[in-house]
Amino acid sequence: MFFVKYADRHYNTRVNSIITKSAEETKALAKLFAEAITQEVVLKSAVVVALNGVLGAGKTTFAQGFAEGLGVKEKVKSPTFVLVHKYGIKKKKQFKSFYHADCYRLEGEKDVSSIGLSEVMADPENIVLIEWARRVAKALPKKNMIRVTLTYINEKTRKISFN
Ligand SMILES: Nc1ncnc2c1ncn2[C@@H]1O[C@H](COP(=O)(O)OP(=O)(O)OP(=O)(O)O)[C@@H](O)[C@H]1O
Ligand SMILES: [Mg+2]
């Protein structure tokens, strides 16, 4: 798997989860994850990363490292109030935009299309990362979706699980 090199100490092949001990470690992991999932893929719809975890679990922190892995140069901030932020991707051939959404205030499919996310998720040139994805679970695509769950262990420690 892609993160063996990063965290051979913590890697668990059965549950695909990793323990991080700081925000920096979470960013570094998210960066490697972004690099790995955007390598040589040909897709018919966007890549969607569905992030879940309680308030302060580290979803936005993860998104910042993830964006760095895509080559996004701008500073990634929480889209709590605007709901969706769009960033340009220059480094990757087939991906043009990174969308970072926060669905904390949304309820289901209608809301997802009303903020334009349904269209965004249908376009193979996009990579979409959604905080509070479980709020809109039914509106998420079945294909090309990766679930990432952040679990708060203690002040500096998080468990990050993939799929
Ligand atoms: N191992 C870790 N991984 C990620 N963040 C950590 C870790 N240890 C401490 N932190 C801190 O936890 C906080 C996580 O905040 P962040 O905004 O990323 O959470 P969030 O899940 O996006 O919250 P919200 O639900 O409000 O959007 C940051 O202050 C970060 O520095
Ligand atoms: Mg957040």
C-alpha cells in the first residue's frame, strides 16, 4: 500500500488505518495519499474523498496536506461558511480543479445539488474532498469514492482509516 513507507511502525494491513501523533504527521500522510491516488488513473467521473470525524478531528488539516499533494499552491482554509472552495491544480495532467467542501450544514441530496456539488462530482477533471460526508451520504457517488475516517484518540493523536 502507498503509506507503508511513511508509517511502517503504525501500518496495519488488515484495517488500513494509521495513527498520527501530530497535525504535521496527518498532513504528511494526506499528501502521500493525494499523490498515490492521482497516479496514472483514467476515470469517467471525479475522484471523491469522503472525510468523516468529529469536530476538531483533523478533517481540514488532512485537506491541507491533501491539497499540497495535488500541487495546490494556495493556502487551504476551512470552507465552513462558504461550503465549497475551488483551487486550481497545475501539476497533474488529468485533474484541473480541487474542490474542498464542508457539508456540516447540509442535509442530503437536494442540498448537494443546490451548491453545485453533483455536477462537480460528475466531472473527471475534478478531485473533490468532502468534510462531514456522512451528512450527504446518499448523494455521494458509488464509483471512485474513498472514505477516510479520522478518530480522535487524544489531544495529539488521531487514527486515520481508509475505506
Ligand atoms: N494528529 C493530529 N492530526 C490532525 N490534527 C491534529 C492532530 N493533533 C492535533 N491536531 C489539531 O487538531 C485540530 C484539528 O482541527 P481541524 O480544523 O483540522 O478539524 P476538523 O475535523 O476539520 O474540524 P471541523 O469539524 O470543525 O471542521 C488542529 O488544531 C490540529 O492542529
Ligand atoms: Mg474542518
